[in-house]
Amino acid sequence: MKRFAIYLDQPFWHDGQTLTTDAIFVRFLLAVGSFFDEIHLFVHLNRDPDVRGRLALDLEPGKVCVHALPFVRRAAHLYQKPIAAWQTVRTFQQKADRWDLACIVLPHWTSAAFHRVAVKNEKKAFLYLRSNFGFESVLTRGGGWRGPARILAWLLERSTRSMVRQDLTLVVGDELYELYQPVALQTHRIYPTVLSRSDLDCMAKGPVHKKAGAPFRLLSVGRLTPEKGLGVLVEAVSKVVFEHGKKVVCDLIGSGKGRKSLQEAVRKAGLQDRVVFRGFVDFGPELFRHYQTADCYLLPSLTEGIPKTIVEALAFGTPIIASDVGGIRGVIEHEKTGLLVRPGDAEDLSNAILRLMSDEELRCRLAQSERDLNQFTIEVQSRHVYNILAHHFHL
């Protein structure tokens, strides 16, 4: 029997009937787990019946076992809750006989503890690196927290490098591959996604139509958090509007703890009538309409894995401008399927927007570009990851 264990540092909720979370990427790990006989999911669980996450998980009875850990919204909060931290590690140890292969999602100190339990109990494990935590930890803490965040990032980086020297490591995209491949025992670059073939079937490219005099419509979809680079987007839109006198409207779809500061940045820039906060929009017809009516999709992230939104934009034929970070280059080919810009560079981003606005031929070419998106479906990528594991661990 093949038994697969996953620990996730994200919050989960159970209302008595359904397990929910905001961590959409768990769908990909569960898809990998579908090739095993059992899945053991270790999560920080809140059993409040009145709270739900955005993603409801359809777990197969008898195959998926959920192991509840003390609830925290972020694993970093366990630093302030030593008893909860101890209970988390104790649960890892108590349940070690329930699984054979563990997915260690890095870099977080609780994941490192999970890895130590695997080593102590002579269990197989592989590492899954999906973001540059060191960079994100500094971005997402301000004021006096920047110094401690840098120290924490440095310690986690040392811990992560120690682990990748010992175990198979899967990394998301080119950026992390180049960072860890020189020191890792064995590294594979992967492009995880949660889009299915049926999702792609719901999307269709359409011709690019532009009404005379209508504003150029920009779209960005994702979490409103610092690492998404939306402050750079606001600065770029300001340049397009005030320095070049262009008529644009930018729709921001998503929610997150950075919303208030981003709204303040929009107000200070005088862009209240140019940048529209649409809030969270479920995957479905309303979101599809935004892609279909947008003249350009913007992804100004400062660090990134493989965002599903970029595959969605490609599927709808929405011209894309994206930061050249993480795994984005694995999906977007510069000048052929989109435009890549330097991360954090508002001038470069605004110039790309201006170029797309003035070049209808370029917009049409990008909108009609052909790319085999089936390779970025959850079915193909989860099978690819399982094949790597099967070969490495002789499953």
C-alpha cells in the first residue's frame, strides 16, 4: 500500500460537513496524492461552523485522512504559541506510522520539523519549494519587523539548503531552480497548476474588438499582497495616465491584507476613477467576462510560481504583460505569447502598456498566439510529478 502525507501551513476550516481553505494550490498536491492508496493531510484546522474558506475540498471517503493541528492563520504565528507548536510537532510524531512518503512544502520551520520527523522515523520524503520565502518575508513585514524578518529568512534559507542536499527537491519555475539546483541532491523543475482540462474547455479565445473612444482596459487577478507587485502597477498606471495622457481603466480582482494600503496608494496617485477594486470573484462566468473584455492582463509580481491566472489569460486570448520572475518564463515566451518586463520596474511596465496600446497588430498577434495549454493542466502536471516520485523512490 502506498501512503502519502502532506503538511500545509495554511489555515483550514471545517463547518461540520465540508473542509475548506483559501490555499487553492492544495488541489494540486491532492491530485498528486490521487495516485496513492491513502492521503494523510496535516492541517491547522478551525472547526467553527460559521467560517469557510473559498475552496471546498471534495475528499474521497476512506482515502483521505485529515489530521487536525492547532489552528493558526499562519505557521509563523506558532512562534508566539509554544504549546501549539509543541502539539503540532507531537502530532507529526504520533502519526508517523500512518504514512510512507511525505511531501515537505518549504520553506517554513514547521515543515522543517515535519522533515526531521520523517528522517527520525526513516520515512521517505521529498521537498516542494513553491516560493522565495526569504524575499517574501522581507516584503510582507514593515517597520521594525524588517530586521527580524531578514534574520528569519536567513535561518530558513540555511535550513532549506541543508535539506535539499539530502532529498529529492521539486521547485516551481526557473528562478527557484537556478537558486537550488547547484546545491541540491536532485532537482526537478515543475509547473504545478490547478486548472483542469474541463476548466480550459469553458474558455475560448475571441477576436480583439476595440470600441472607438473606449478606455484601454487593464486587468489584474490575484491576492492583494506586497509580493504581487501591485504598488508597481499603480505607479505604472499613473505614468500612463498623467505623463502620457492615456485613457485607461484597471480592474483589480482579488482580496488580501494589502487592500487598504493599495487603496491609499491609488488615492494619493489620484487614480480613484482609473483603478477599480472588484473584490474576490469566483472562477466562473463573471471572471470570464473580465478576461474577455480586458485589452491587457497584467501580472507585475515581484516573486511568483506558476499563477493559474496567467494560463487563464492565455486561454481567453487576453494579451499579457508579466514580470520575468519565477516560473512565468516557462509559460510566457517574450514577444510571442506575451511581453516580459523587469520585476519592480514601473517604467518598464508602463512602457510595455504604452507599446501594447499603440500597436494593434501586436495585440492581435499576442491574442491569437497558439500555445498548448493542456501541458499546464492539473491532470498532466500531477502525473508528471508522480512519475518523478515513482522513478526516484521505486514506487
